[in-house]
Amino acid sequence: MKNRLKVQRAEHNFSQAHLAERIGVSRQTINSIETGRYVPSTILALKLAHLFGVRVEEVFQLEDGD
């Protein structure tokens, strides 16, 4: 799964730590999502999209084979 989390975070001037605090996860979780090592739960993906004011598809995209 591809994601634009780092781009969305930068557009809102959030550090990884600030975003993590706002969502209720660790900074390491945000880093793992951004680097593709972790696929977030549906609830976490929805929380992130809601915080940025966008649809989930604007943050996360399926890739061939997902």
C-alpha cells in the first residue's frame, strides 16, 4: 500500500511526534506507516484522513498485489 502521509503531514506543518500525539499513537508508528513498514488499521487510516480533512484515498492507495 502506498501512502502520502509524509506529504499530508508536511502540508499541515506537523512533526511526526505532533501527528502521533494528535492521533494517539507513537511517533514510531507514524514513521513505520510513512516508510511502508506498517499498514494502519481502518480506524487509524480514517482518523488520519479526518485530521487532514481529506478522503482516505487521498492518503492511502492500493498497489497491484495488495
